[in-house]
Amino acid sequence: MCGIIGYIGKDNSVKHLIEGLRALEYRGYDSAGAAFFDNEGRLCSVKAAGRLANAEAKLTPLPDSTCGIGHTRWATHGAPSDTNSHPHGTESLRLVHNGIVENYAAIKTELSDLGYTFESDTDTEVAAKLLDYYYMKEKLTAHAAIERMTSRLVGSWALGILFADAPDTIWAARQGSPLIIGVGKDEHYIASDITAILRYTKDYYQLDEGEIAKVTRETATVYKDGKEVIKELKTAHWDIEAAERGGYAHFMIKEINEEPAAIRTTLHSRIKDGLPYFSSDGFDTKIFARISRVHIVACGTAMHAGLIAKGVLGSLAKLPCEVEIASEFRYNDPLIGEHDLVLIISQSGETADSLAALRLAKEKGAATLAIVNVIGSSIAREADAVLYTMAGPEIAVASTKAYSVQTALLYLLSVEAALVRGKLDLDAAKMRVTELYERVPEAVAEMIARENEIKAIAEKIAPNEDLFFIGRGADYYLAAEGSLKLKEISYIHSEAYAAGELKHGTISLVTPGVPIIALCTVPRLYEKMVSNIRETKARGAETFMIASADTGVADGTADHILRLPAISAELAFLPAVCALQLIAYHAAAARGCDIDKPRNLAKSVTVE
Ligand code: F6R
């Protein structure tokens, strides 16, 4: 999604803007731009469709400047083009915007009647011209004009604003889209994402809903409803190394390699005397004895992590669990109330649909819990309780380590729920926790060490345009994630199917050579899976089996077999998903795809 960076200090602002925008590229974008004051105090703008390099070329040689704002745009209103890129504005001001102005059409008509003309198709230009109206025509102060303008908008925004007559100030505002103010020595930043400024500072103020900030070289003053608000200075715990590729070809493969350590870090403080321990998170797990149902609500990969939890909560804790797509949940009038726990899973903590689902759940009186990776993100702050995954920054658009830590944490939480509900004895719980903490990271590392074997499989499937992932039980849920990962980065069309369902229609698409990736990590379902694999083989499919270490596989069951490291069936999903991630990665690499920045995708989906 869109990214914002701003700099004011003694250094060259344009250099900081370019570096900040480069750090934000991972979020997904299709054009970039910047506004800055030159050394004669003139307000200048540069913008270009396409990669950041296009805007950068227009900014070379670096103009002398100590104050500026920059933006990467992910098109919503209007195609990617130079004109639609941000900043937008007038002679008197420039503005960059993350979010969506929903009522832009009505305001545009109103401004057109007042004589304003519009060059772009964007909602942002409407906001910029509305601000110009209050500043230039109604002669309000900068602060009052921003207040008036934002009071008229419906939607979400993080804004960075420069006024032509104030070359020593950046204004910022937030409603529904994240924005922070970075604090350096004699310099300040604004950024939509901490990774944009980590290279320079870890100290920041977080803007809250409805706040407006005036940022100068020396000061950052935050206002809400016209009154100054004292903000707490926070320190980011992520290192710049964590947000850099560190010698790997792509962030995605770096992040897969980080999985074993990330799983341990996420679990470490939540295990005491060999048992789950959530007291230091401030989450009272006794709630599992009171509630009648868990609703897991999330999007994409995070939703697939929820599917794994649904299986484990059911089998270990005998707790009914629904998994719902956040964008559906919010409009389906969900039947939830005080006997339900709504669990939101989100890496970014800013996904618009997941955040809206959380708000709806609270409105309906359900207890809410969030599993989130980004500290201080909106979902983390608004849920009744939060369990942070500790994966460090996830930069690749394709989520990998976030899924692994989410599912590992959800498994631990399910063991705790089972204990609280009296469905598991202490020894059985300890055995599971030990395997989760000791064996799972090792098994994932063993899978990664076999990257070349997995790459060979990926290269076999890479030339195809269609394939199927099949599985039963937890393997069906894994298939969903394997299929999503492959689609999003390699652009190979694939479908995840419950293996037994294929013959109810879709097997008509299985023709000679179509690859079938069959997940067989659940021993009790193995024989059934073998029958389903044979059905596809009989139609000429090229079959790939991902099987647990101890399953006896008869010769000829599948054309290719990848054995998982030794691990219990309940936890096999973790090394198995790692194999699926590596298949997607190497298939995309073999097809020459832009792995970290797949087309049309954004890292953090802050629009509906
Ligand atoms: C896929 C992917 C997306 C996200 C989804 C939710 O690789 O990354 O499907 O999982 O957009 O994002 P978060 O977890 O940030 O809410």
C-alpha cells in the first residue's frame, strides 16, 4: 500500500526521502513522488509512475533541501500515472496521503462550483484542494485549515503537508492509517512505517486517531481537538539489519531462513516450567473456560493460520471455532456476543478489514484477542488483549515467517485452552510444549537445509500454468496456504482442494501433465489420500507427495516424494509449510518473477 516519509533537519532532505521511499518499496506501489523546499525556499514537486528509480532520476543531482515529504502510491482512484502520483496540491501547498477519501466526489463537485479545476483522477487531489480552499480562500491558519479539511472527509488518512509560506514546518495528520514522527538529533521525520526511518532513529511518537502534528527541526507538537497532547516517546525494538536483505537474494528467502529463530523467540517468554504461560501478556486464559466459541477473523495468510488453529482448538481443547474472512465477517451480521471470543490475527496489525471486524466484535460485546506482529499497531491497541508474535519486520510481500510464528503461538494457546478446559493432563501438555519449543525449530531448519531438493520439485512445476494442492484435515488448510503462496509470487494458477472433494466436479480439470501436490502429514488419513492421489494419476497427473517421515509409501504411489523431518503429526504443519513456501519461492525464481514485489500486491492492505 502507499507509503509516506518526511524529513526536516540539517541534512539533505531529498536524500532521506529517497532512502525512506526505498525502505517502503516492499509495501507495494506503482508510482512515487516528493515535494520539498529548495535552497531558495521554493516549494517544488517531482513525481513519476513506475519504479522509484523513475522519480529518483528526476531528483538527480540531489537538490539542496532540508525539508520535504515523499510518497509511494498504490493506485486506488485512477491508474498509475505521473499525474495521479502524489504529492498533490496548489501553488500554496503540497500534500501526500495514505488511505481513501470516500466522499471525494461530492467535495469535488462543491470545489468545482467554487472554480477549482482538477488534473488527476485521485481522491487525494480533492483533499489537497479542499485544504487550499480553507487556507487561501477562508484565510484560516494552517492548523485550523487542516482541522476543517479533515472534519469534512469521510474515510481514512495519513497525511504529510507542506505549506509554501512555511518552509520550516511539516504538518501531519492521522485517521485510520498509521503515521509516526521519528525523533533524531536536530531533525524529525514523519513516516507511515518505522522501517522507513530505522536507519536513522529508533525513537518515535505514534500519532493516534484524529491527531494533527506540527513538526519542525527542533520540535514535534501534537494536537487533538485543538489542544496539545503530550505523547510518549517510544523506541522501536527492530534493528536495521532485520529490515535489510543481509546477503540473501530476496527478503522472502531471508525471512524463511529466520523461521526457526522467530518461532523460538515468539514462544520463549510464554513457556514456564514446561507449560504455556500467558500471564506476562496480561491475557487471562481462564476465558477459555467461559466461552462457548472462538471466531478467528483475518485475511489471506493470517486467515490460513487461523484454519490450523481451528483444527487444534477443536481436537485438543474441544472448543468450537469458526474461521472467517474479515471482509465477509464484517458485512454478514455475525452471530456473536458475550460468550464468544473473537481472535484477530494480523501480521501488520493495520489490515483495514481485520480492524473493522475487531471493532464490530467489540460493538457486539464479544471478548477480543489479537495476535499481531507490529507493536503498537491499530489492531494491537484496540483489542482487549494482544499476544505479539516476535518475528521481527516482515518485508517480503509474501508472508512466510509471520504464518509460522502465528501458528506456533496458536498451537501453544490451544494447549493452554485445553488445560483450562480440563481436556488435557499436565504430562500430555508438557510433552506437546516441549516438542513445539525444542523440535519444531529444528525440524524447520532441517527442511530449509534441504532447499536444493525442494528447488528441484519447484523447477518441475514452474513451467505449468495450472495445478492443484490437495489434502485432508490440517493438510487441506496447509494446501490453502501453499496455493496462495504459489499464486501470489509465481503467477501460476493453482487451487487448494479437499482431496475427497476433487471428484465432485473439479477432477474434470485434471488432464495429462497437470501437477498435483498432495499433502500427507496426517497418518490416519494417509490411506484415503493415497486413493485420491491414484485417482489423479489415473488421469495422467504428475503427482508430488509431501509425506511425513514415518509414513510407509508404496512404490509408485506418487511420481515424486518429499519426506518431512521426523515430528509428530500434530506439529508437522510447520516443516510442511516451510516446504510449500520454498516451492513457491523457487518456482517464482525459475519463472523470473519479481519475488519480493509481486504485481498488484501490497504488504499492508489498509483499504477495504
Ligand atoms: C499473503 C499475504 C496476505 C496477508 C493478508 C493479511 O502472503 O501476505 O494474504 O496475510 O493481507 O495481512 P495482515 O496479516 O497484515 O493482516
